Amino acid sequence: MIPSFSDEALYTLLCKYLLDEADEEERAWVNSWLTDHEDNVQLLEALRKVLDTAAAQQYAIPANTDSSWNQLYSRMTTEEQPDAEPILTPVRNFSWSTFLKVAAVLLVLVGVGGWFLATRPAARYNGPVAATLEDGSKIELKGDASSLSVAKGFNDKNRKVVLKGSAVFDIAANATQPFIVSLGHTEVKVLGTRFTVNYEPNKSVLQVHVSSGKVMVIDHSRSDSVILTEGMLLQQDAQKPDFRIAAHVLDPENKSLAFRNVPLEEVLQSVTAVYDVKVVVDNTSLLKLSIDSDLTGAPIDSVMETLARSINVQWEKTGDRQYRLFERR
């Protein structure tokens, strides 16, 4: 879990980061902090503009950044005597009114920054790890690239978390306060259920699988939403931004599927989603035939063989991850 900082310490660290005076560990912390929330990026950019403004006025910041920034922060948050010694060393003569203009910009930043800091996560988990949240919900982060940030006021004012990467959720029931997983412009909202999310923001890839109960997935950027129930798998990516839904999926990671008198058309939706393949059916009347089969961890060629035998047709591989079902000659 990333340690928290006081407002003053955070501004000091960000100042060092922007001035290339932060050490390797401090830079790593800031880089991780920037990924927690887009507001953090905006705060850093606001601070960068303030420093650029100061530089434009031809003030030089002393080499001792910790000391100078702490003094500056103290100056902005406490009343001082008018004749207090300036903490910025002028490169040339400057007017006190000019300095006040720069200080005013800094004061605006502190006002904005206070709001940003109020939205900082109360806790952060980095994978791989299993944890129980304050409301009793259990999470399991998979892989080093996965992280989960818990919103301030969790289990008191809200049940909101921000996820990057892959995680399994087992959510404690609460009819009055839904559990919300934020995934960029998309949200997963639940009352009590078990589901898995894989979210890769850099690739705009999202996958949600429901093991039990039901969840609502909301894409605010597209004003689209869908309710998923047990065994349903949702997929979305930049190339195919519309929600793609498949059913009868017990475990997408282990490629476990179960079909009970399910039409071939629906079966192929699940198979193509889990195996990432394309299947062409020559005679569309075949799509209405029923499949009754369990498939667990089988290679795609074996799956195609099973489906073909089930409806007494033939199959062939026509290209990379491409298959064809056709009637016997």
C-alpha cells in the first residue's frame, strides 16, 4: 500500500519531482500516484504551470528545494510580517507587486490542490494480493500490473474503488449502498455478487465475467449500460467499442463452458469470445441446431471437433484463428 503524505509534504515532493531533484524512490512514488486518478495528473500540471510562471518572472529557486518549498507553503498558509525575508532569490531587481502576482497564482493552486487532495484514495493495493475491505468485500488482484484504489469514505459514504489490471471481487451484500468499480469512463455497479474484471486502460481493453449474482456495467462515454447475470461475459476494446456479451461461460480464464440445449448461434458467440476466433457457418439453418456439451480447457481444434460431431457436420481451419462449419458432402 502506498503511504499517505500531508498536504505540505506532498507539495514538496511534487515540487522536487518537477525540478528533477527527486531521488529514484520519490520519482517512483509520484509516477505511481499519477496513475491513481486523473485528477492527480491535473494537479501536477497545475503545479508545473505555477513553477513556469515563477520562472517567467525570472526568479531562481534555491538548490535546497525542501527548505524553500516548505517556507513557501508556510507563507501561503499562515500570516507573516510584511518585512519577512523573501524565500526566492531574485536574479534581478523585482517589484513587490510582481512577487504578489506570483504568490496569488500559488494561492489559487493551493485552493485547487486542497480539493484534489480531498479526493485522494484512502488506501491502495498493488497486486498480486488478496485483501478484505472494510465492508467485508473480498478482492484478489492478479499480476504485478494490477492495482486497486479505495475511495475516501469507503463503507461510510460510499463503496467506490478504482481498478487497473485484473481482479476477482466477492462483494458483501448491501441493498442501500452499491459497490462501484471505476474503470476509466466505465463503471461496474453491484449490490452483492462475485465477478472478475480485467481492465487494461492503455489498450482500452475491458472484460467482465459474473460468477454469481448480477452486475450493471455502465459506459458513460457512450451512454450505454447492460446487466450481466451468472455465466455472462462482457468484452470491449478500442477496435470494437460496443459491448459484446456471451453467456454460458463458467470460467473464461480456464476456458470452461457449459451448454444445455443451446442453439449453435449462441454457442458460437461464447466460443468466439473465450477463444478469440472467428467461425463461419455455410448454411445459416445450422445455427438453430441445439448443442448439449461441457467444454473445459480444451484446445480450439478439439472444441470445433466436438461442435461438428454434435450437429453432424464437418469443420476446417481456414486461416489464423479462423474456422468454418459446413454440411457433410
